Amino acid sequence: MDAILVAADLSEHSAWVLERAAKLASHYDATPTVIHVIEGGGDETIALRDTVEQQALATLREQVSRAGFKTPPEILVKSGIPHQIITRTSTELAADLIVIGPGSSSTILERIFGSTADRVVRTATVPVLIVRNEPRKPYRTAVVAIDFSTASEVALQAARTLMPDVQRRLLHACEIPLQFEQAMMRAPVSSVEAQQYRQSRLKQSRRQLRDYARQHGSLETASVQLGSPVQILVNHSRKANIDLMVLGSQGRNALAQSLLGSVARRVVAEAECDVLITNGF
């Protein structure tokens, strides 16, 4: 990891975002850049815009000074649409990682289309780290969600490349579709037969995950659980020994950007640990 772009919104939570970025930059000897985007429609006067930018710059410098960066980062304050400016800047800097807070959906539009973090996740071309917790220690253990798609392959590779010192655990959620569960309830299928079917699916998924790990030269531990991917991942995020959740989104196409119920977005919203999201294609 050579370059990190850190997006700070100047809230109290920004301190955690900056501290985590400082730890990562120091540990991996990466060059950090810190950016704050002032959202505006461009109707304000030049004098007012300059005043707002100077105030933001002063606050950002103060927060950065307390974050513990080994090498002082470049600090940028720009105006525009936050997620567009952040993703564009990450491309210009050839950043390997964007670090950002989860944000909050405070307006009706944000509740429909997502917070700045949501939009960055859906449009960025590099992995995005969402910092939810105070960075009291380096990352030690990460759960990598595996669904055998291209997206999860990219997530595993990103976890290995960006954070090679972190212990990784592969996790696959074996979900029985609700329609199939309902069909078994309607059909003359006994509870024993239904349970046998679930166990058969679980065994098949375990074998598939072992083969997947072998094909990808994986040295990580691997496990399969029966249930909803979102619920299983969120439950794991609450475990005290899990520092990071890693999963792939379904890319930057129009469908992915408008899919409100995607696993990645729900995990970003509901997980209790930090989350690293990668784009699959």
C-alpha cells in the first residue's frame, strides 16, 4: 500500500478516521492525503467561499495534528459534491485506499440515495475502508466474506495485498432461499426431511469453500454458516476478536449503484466493526 486518501467531514468521528489512517500509513509506510469537501451549489460569493474554506482548513489542520501521523499529510479542502470529489481525487492521486467514516443519512435524499460513504463505496475504483470504531490497536483479525463470485475474489486479494499482516478468516453464508423454505412448508415434507436438506446444502457449501481456498492458495481458516449473509456477517462484526469485515460489492454498474438492499450496503450500515469494501468489476 503506497498511498491513502483520507476523507474527513470535520465531525467528532473524524478523529477516529484520521487516527486509523495514521496507524495504517505508519505501519505500511504509505503516503497519506487528507481531504475535506465543502458541499455547495456554487451560489455563494467568492469572499464567503474563501472564508468557509479557511475555517475548514484550520479545523482540519487541528484534527490532523492530533491524529499521530508519522509524516505530515497533504491537506486538501475542495468544494463540490463530496462523493464525486473524493473518488476523483483518489484517482488523481493513484490512491490504493480511501478511508472514510460511515456518515449518517440525515436528509430524505440521503436516506434514499445513501450517505457520502455509501456513494463513495458505490462509485470508487479502489477499496474503501469505513471506520466505525476508535482505533485503539492495529487490525489483527479480519473476516473475508466469500460467495464464490468475482467480487469476493477481489475482496480476498485486497485483504491480502493491503493488509498482509492481518489474520484473515474466510466466511461463507449458506442461505436457503425463502421461496424454497416456503415451498417445503407447503409440500408434504417432514421437518426431518427439511433439516436433512439444509444439512446437505451446508455440507456441499463446506466442500465448495475448501475447494475455493485450495484453488486460491489460501492459508486462511474457513467456515460456513447457515443463514442470511447480512445477519451472519453483522453477527460476526459484533465479536470482540473481529476487528475488520472485508467484502466485495457488485461493481460500479448502474444496477449496483441503485441497489438499495445489497448485502454490502446493509453490512456497511449495520456492522459494528470497521468494514473494507472492494468493487468486484
